[in-house]
Amino acid sequence: MDLTSAETRTATATPLSAGIDHAELENDGPTAHGDRLGTPAPDETVLWKGRPSIGMFARTAFHTRTLGLYMAALSGIAVILGNYNAAMVAAGLGVALVALLYLLAWHSARTTLYILTDVRLIMRIGMAIETRINVPLKQVTAAHFRDRGQGHGDIALELNGERTLGYVLLWPHVRPMRYAHPQPMLRAVPDAAHLAQMIAEVRARYGEIAQNLTEIKDEAASGVHHTPIAAPAASRIAVKHRATDAGLGDKGFEGAPA
């Protein structure tokens, strides 16, 4: 399956008022087997589903490009110093390291499924232990968007309340360097700007938030500019009262191993 093209088409073609057949979710990536934490209720509208794009995921979450360049630099320095054996070893280790990280990125993307409904965000994640994360949209206080180029981007959600999940359990689907209050993050998703706007529109039905889709700034590269996306007025989204609103959509940020 071509993750980039397929998921881009899905995000682009699914308007806010439409929905995705719930049965599709059990045939695309990790399944939840009816678990309420990872399965939308019958009266929830599934607005979008997707997963990280492998190439971008490998570069931004597993840092394949940075580590590859580092090992190439070591090999080049060894050549300049005339130590050709060390250069060959560094080059070989670099190739093996990048290949291993890319394999991990592929496996992580393959075992990931993000699901956005009109009530919550569901994250089915976990390379070794499958975990299902429930993020009620009404608990979101800020959503941060970073454009990664080529239509891809990261969307991190800042949550209220004291109940949080561990950074290690969420990794790599978590905003870097936020250890005390981990922020779940949709990583390297295709057509990210469209998805960010969709999240803004759905979240607007619960009222205004302190920040809305502001830029993500790396601690080591805070000078990079990213365009913020504003949410529409809350009146554009009709509030529907359903049994789900009194269930997982009202609870705090939570998750459990499958």
C-alpha cells in the first residue's frame, strides 16, 4: 500500500460532514477487536484515518538523515587522515544503522492507525505492545502544527487535566522534550494542513481554546517559521447530543495495552 498517496487521498476526499465506514478501520492497520478505547461507537462519525508516511517518519522521528550524515562525516574524516580501514568501518556501520532505523520506522508506521472522530482522537500504536489511546477533543487546550514539507506535518495536542500517559508508552507518537506532561502527536501525516484544519473545526464545537494550531518549535531550532492555522467560529459546527458524549469523549486522556 502506498501510504503517501493513499492517505493523502483519504484526508483530502473526506469532508467534515461525511464519514468513513467503521468496518474499514478493522481492515487497515492494527485492529481493536471491538475494544471501546480503540473502536469508535456506532453513533460516532469517523472523519479521517491515517498513519505516518514512512519516509518522512524515518527522517523526522528516527533521524535517519542526521545519523547518516554523521556517519558519513566520520568516514570522510578518516579518509582525510589516511585511515581507510576506519573509513570503511564507519561507512559500513552508517549503512547498517540507517537501514535498521528505517526498518523500525516502517514497522512503527505499519502498526499505527490514527482515527479522528467528531468526539475524540483514537491512536492505535505500539511496535512491541499494541496500545490504544483515547484523546477526547474537549480535553484539548492547544493544538500545535508543524509543516514538514511535501504536504506532510506533525500535529501535537496539548491537554488539560492531571491524567497523562507516560512519554515512553507514547513514543514515537509524542512531542519531543515534553516529559512532565506528554503531548500525543500525529507524526508525519500526509496532507497535514488539511487535517489540522479539520481538527480545528471539530474542536470548535466545544468552544474556544487558549491556543489553536500554533507552530511547533524545536528547542534547538526555534528560528524556523511555521504558519499558524486559525480555527473557525464554533457556530459552524453543530453540536450533536449522543450517548458517546457522556462516555469516552468526556473522560480524560487515557490508554491501555491491547
